[in-house]
Amino acid sequence: MTPDIAAPQTATHAVLIDPRGFVLLVNPSYKKRWHLPGGYVHEGELPSTGLAREILEELGISPHLPPAPSVIAWAPHAGDRLLLYYAAKLTPQQARDMRTNGHEIIGFQWCNEGALDEWLHPAVAERIRLTLQCSRRGQTIFTEARRDTER
């Protein structure tokens, strides 16, 4: 008998920060809650490359991403997911040039760190706070959730 082996989907998320220190939230057309820019990594694609692709598709900008994520999270869902969170500071020009495609992402807003819980699933808000902390320290951490209902 062969044991079940986890084959997680890998998704990347961008914690994009404007010059004031606010975090960018996006309104995806396919979710009930606000979220972060990002998406699934394609087979054979580096996570940072997948994230850069997603940001360009969703927002029309190409921020400088760090070489490694700040947070790696294991999130059990209907299927397992490995979530990678990258923090990046936007230039004033990038913050002005952002635009949504109007299909997948229907809007965006800037949010201060203290208001994240008002707009996001608690697990996402906590991962953003961890990402910001780890980014400031130049470190990467791994975290596991026992059961995560984020959608």
C-alpha cells in the first residue's frame, strides 16, 4: 500500500508597500474578501518569476522583488497549499502607475498595518504582519496552520 503523499499547490503573494508604509490590497473578482496580489506558480516556474508575472498581469507594474520570500506558510485546505510571501517597496512612480485589468482584479486600496484585520481574513492579516517583520530583519520563516479556512 502506498501512503498518500502531499502534492501542494504553490502560490505566491506580494506584500507591496508604498512610500508611506501602507500595504496594497486588491479586490479579486473571484473572492469574497480583499487579498494580496499574486497567484499560483506554473509548473517549472520559479516562485519569484511567477509572482513577477502575476503582479505585471494584475497591476501592470514590475517591482523589484527580493531573492527569497519572507514567509513560507503551509495552509491545509481542500487541497494542501504552500504559500510564499514576498515584501517589496514600491517607488512613488510604481504606486502611481498601477492599474487593474478589470477582470481578475476589480480594484485596489492602500491599508495601514493596523487596519489589516478589518479588510482581510485573519490568517492573511497575520501572514502580512509576519512578512513585514521578517522583511525588516532580512529573514525567512516557515509557519504551519493546523486548519485554515482562508479562501
